[in-house]
Amino acid sequence: MNVYALGANRDGVIAEAHLPVLRSRMPAIFGPDCLRVHGGVNSRFEPEECAGVLIAGGRLGESPEDVEQALNYTRAMRWFSDSTIGISVGVAEEFSPEGWGQHLSAIDSLKLLAVRDVESAHILRRAGVHTPVLTCADLAYLVPVNPRLKRTTTGRPVLGVVGEDMDEMIAKVISGLESDFEIRYVSAADFADIDVCLTSKLQGVILSVLHRIPFAAIPAYGEPIDRECRALKYPFIADARSAWSERDSLRAILENAKPLRLRLAHRNLELMQGMAGVPQKSDRIESGKETLVVWAAPDQYWEEAESLFAEIHSDFDCLVPSDSHVTPSHTRRRMAIPSGSLMHWGMFPEDLRRQIENRYDNAIVCHAFPANKDHLADIASHTGRHGWEFRLWTHSCESYS
């Protein structure tokens, strides 16, 4: 089972940081020798022999022409499979229906888009993209890293620079830092040998998180880095001296942020499993029926479920946790379980159970757990003639029956 992979940019080249991740992780999903890389030796696009197209990385928004080549591959793939997805895609602020109107239908032909930050997801939805848009983290977080040995700084701390050594902006920034730091241009291979990072690239931020090394970013290259800093809850610092002086607090931030970024990066692989058809499947809910949506997920996933709500094609009742703040505009009735109660049928108060027991044709449980939860299935069995499980983490829907 082959997958053809390319980037969402004019030349279709996949980012250098993403390629080793795809080569090491995809055989476990699709089988050995599955990856066909755009521009690689003996990697011709033969859609009749491919399970799908993977758009790995790149950025939507510079201009429609920049991604037209990638979209052409997805159009060709539609003759053979609907398994065309994009992962680790970024979206520029300039992406809008005015500039991209005629290309939105091609983007909507994708099975799903996994974007690397929440702002990208909001921009796509505001532009009118109907393809499911899921927020992950950049695939580069899954790059293997060398263990960082405990270093003792006896002289000047080592400032690692991630960027092009011929870049005039970088040269200007580091020109006044030689007295405070030993300056080296570094890559992923020797990143662990530095004390603080100065970067003009998102890859430098990601490597800093993986090694828990404080970093500063050059403002002229800010948008992707600024968004990643917000996701990390890390202050946007432009001065390497400040990053070094605040190193203890900044390392603590990175220590706390790293596990979630790794988990969200791994979500890309779980979504690719859905593309491969193993082990998830998506059943189709019969629309227009009396429906209860049981929302057992954090609020931030609500927008990711919009495609499910559109599929129902009718107003529905919605049961939410007591601490949820989602206020669905297209629901008929919003019901919150009382404070102190859990999402267990046996813990619901009697009056709530009377309102919803055996009341619905469809009961859809939405959750972000990696596996099925029996207590949620129990709610579906008591409320609907047909129970469904919608796993937000992999965007898969399956009947309980």
C-alpha cells in the first residue's frame, strides 16, 4: 500500500525536518516501502497504485498558485481513493475567501486537514473550508533527539543559531552578542551541545522544546514562531540575553509544554491510520432523526466536531458536563449535568434520566479519549435506539451496535 507525499508549496518538496519522521513512522501504518516522496528517486506519482496522497507540511496562504501543484495531485487521486489528507499544514493570515474562493472546493476534496496551530484552524473555518480541520502539533516534534547530557557552563554560554549563516538579519542580530556568548550555527544533530537558542525558523523552536533549551526568536520571521509560542505559553523573546537570564523559568515552561506538544504531534500519525483504514472506520449516521449529542470532551474540540453536526441535518439536544462553556447555536436544547455529577448514567439525577431515557433515535457520544469508554457507551444505550461513538482524537465515527 503506497502513499505519495508532497509539501503544500510551489515545488512540492517536503520539509527537511518532516522527512525522517515520515520515513521512520509510516511503514508501521502502511507497510514497508510504502512512501513515495515527491521529487525523490523512483517516486513517480501512480495514483492507481496509491492508497492516497499525503500533503506533509507547507503553508497555505502565500498565494493559490503556491499550492496548486499539491491540489492537482489530490484531484487525480479522487479517481482512485478519497484518502487525501494534509498534516502539519500552516495557514497565513492572508488566507481568505476573496483570494482563494475558486480553490476552496479543491481544499474541500481533502479527507481532512491537520494544522499545526489553533489560529490556522480558525482561519480556514472563517474562510469557508468545510473539510474537517483538526489541530495537532508540527510533525517535527517527532524527530528523534540525542539525549542531553548535563552540561556545566564554565566560560561563556553557547548560543546556538538556527538559520542561514548568510542571512543579513541574523548577522546583524548576533553581531553584538560575541562578548556574552560563544556563537555556533547548529542543526538537529548538534543542538544538545548548546545552552540557549536564537532562531529564525520554527524548527529552532521545536528543537528547543525537545531539548528544554530556552530560546529567543528574530521578530522579522515572527508569524509561525509567534503562534507556536502562544501554544507553548512561552513569551515571545527577541533578545538572547533575556532568554539566558530567565533560563530557569523558561525551562520550566518548556518542561510543562513538551508532553502535550508531543501528544498532539503523534495525533498526526493516528489520523494517518484512519487514512490507511486501520483500525478506525467511519459509519454514516442517518440524518434527520431525533438526536442527542453527549458532549464528553473538552470545549476546545467543539469546532472540530462541526462536520459531524452538519451531517446530522437536524436540530439536536446536547448534554454537556457541568463545567462546559460550549453554547451550541444550532441545538434545540442544551442540558448540563449538575455540578458534582460525572458522565455516568447511574450518577445522573432522576429528573434528567426521565427527560432523556429512550427518547432519541440516535445518541452520539463525543469524546477525546484514545479508546472506547464503557460508561459513555452505557449513556448511549439508555438514551438512543441507535448509539454512536465519535472519537474526536481520530475523527472517526462508529456504531456501538
